[in-house]
Amino acid sequence: MQSQTHPALALGVDVGATKILVGTVDRGGRVHRSERYAMDRNSTEAALASLRGAIAGFLADGGTDGIVGVGFGLPGLTDSATGTWVNCTNVPIPSPVPLAAEMMERYGLRAYLDNDVHAATTAEIAFGVGRSARHFIYLNVGTGIAAGVVADGRLIRGALNYAGEAGHMMVEPLGVLCTCGQRGCLEATSSGGGIIAQAKETALADPTSSLYEAATSGRLTSTLVFAAADAGDAVASGVATRALFGLCYGITSLANLLNPEIIVVGGGVFADGWLLPRLQKFVGTYALRNVRRSLRGIVPSELLVDQVGLLGAASLAWEHES
Ligand SMILES: [Zn+2]
């Protein structure tokens, strides 16, 4: 099957709420070619047409020559055993889609799929921190919060392939209402979406806050909130402190529960560098002594932020085809 002139490649398909990134990745984690396509979320038919069109469009150049398998990183619930995208809320997938069977029928390629945070964690196992640690936690704090737990070199997938919903760990009694319907979830106060929502609500009630103008014009970001907190703004300080402490409690609890060697963090909320040193200090002080002894660090992911989804998708194929 393997071409003599080209290296063996996995086809990765990173599906997001607004875009689809398709690319070829070699066994060492090098992206050979990638293309970005739009995701049309107006209907189930439109979303699936976007996905099928993206793959067909990418393969129009060079076909399947040298491709050993396909990996899909998907939002929502996936069934890795049957290769099915089960359902999703932010892309209109109300009923199961048998993607692996479809790829075999259309292209004669074996396909593997998982949710996006499991895929990113598989990329860390194959190409990132997992090369130096067998027990680690991958934590992504972006618009939402999710985690991948790796024990003895293996991703913990859970009974329904749904393990890792760290954003819905409850960290505050009677806390902020979360998108899941419960109160006090980590995601409600400490995700990018949660920080912006909290800052908007409190800044709009206080015109003296330096965040007031950004709140009225919809330009709030977590970076703006952290910078205003450092400058002494009381509203920003309250929101940033609450976000920080949620993560401090959540991550310390995860570390105490799982005894990782490394905690690797990714996602846009870590990008400006405000959270990480504060988290490191808290966990380094308050985690159990033996947990601290074996924790080598809380470190940013070494994988490129705009590639991790694609690497994750491709690594699902490499997990089986290598
Ligand atoms: Zn929740």
C-alpha cells in the first residue's frame, strides 16, 4: 500500500463549529499539507455536505495515494468502537452518522474517530508531552473547558467515551449557572466564555469599571480582563480571581486524584501567560505532598495551537495503523 516515493501519511479531519481543517500528517507528527474549509451549520444536511465536500476537495489533489487511514476529531459525542459520530449540539447532528463506514465505502480507507479533546490528548501522547510521561493530564481552557486523562500511557475514555468533562466539575457551592443546567461548574467561571460572561454582567452594572466600554461594545476578552485586574480594576479583579481560584481548586483536585507526572495546558485562555504562573504556585503549594513530589510541572503544550486539532485527528489513525 505504501508509496515508494512518498512517506506514509494519515489523513486528519479536524471538525470545529465553524471550520473544518483537513490535512496529511506523517508518523512523526509533521503536517505535509493542510486546507481549511467552512462548516455550514444551517442544517444537518448542510453540515454533512460541508464535511464530505472538505474531504473530497482535499483528496481532489493527489487522491488517496500514500494515505494509510483517516482520523476524525469531532465535537460532541462519538463512538470510537463503531466509528460513529453519535450527536452534537453546536453542529446540528441530532442522530448517529456512521463516518467510518462511509469512508471505507467511498475511499476504501479505514477511519477512526473521537471527540476533540480526546484527539488532542492522543496528539500529546504521540507527538507531545506523552513522549516523556506515562501519567499526565491534558487540560484545555478555551471557549469551554475539557481534559484528557492519560494513565499508564493510555487515554481514559470512560463508559460512553465521554470521560474528561473537567469543565463540569463543580467547584463552587450555589455558583454561577452553567450551560449544562447545573450551578457551580468550573466552566461557568473559568472558561473563556465564562470569564467574558461574568465580566460583561458585572461591568455593565458598574460604569466606573475600565471594562465598561468593552462590555457595551462586545469586545471583552479574557486577556482584557486579566490586564484590567493587574491595573487594579475592581470588577476585573473579582472576575479574574474567581476564574483563577476555580482552576486552582479544580486542577489541585485532579492532581490529587490522578497523581500525574505532568499537567499540560492548552487553549486560548492560557495564551497571554497570566494564569499559568499563578496556577503553578497554587498547585505547588496546596496539592498533597507526595503528589507535588512526583508532579514535574504544569506546562504549556509544545504542539502548535493551530495544528493540535489536526495532529489529534491524524494521531487517531496512527494509533491503529502504525
Ligand atoms: Zn456544567
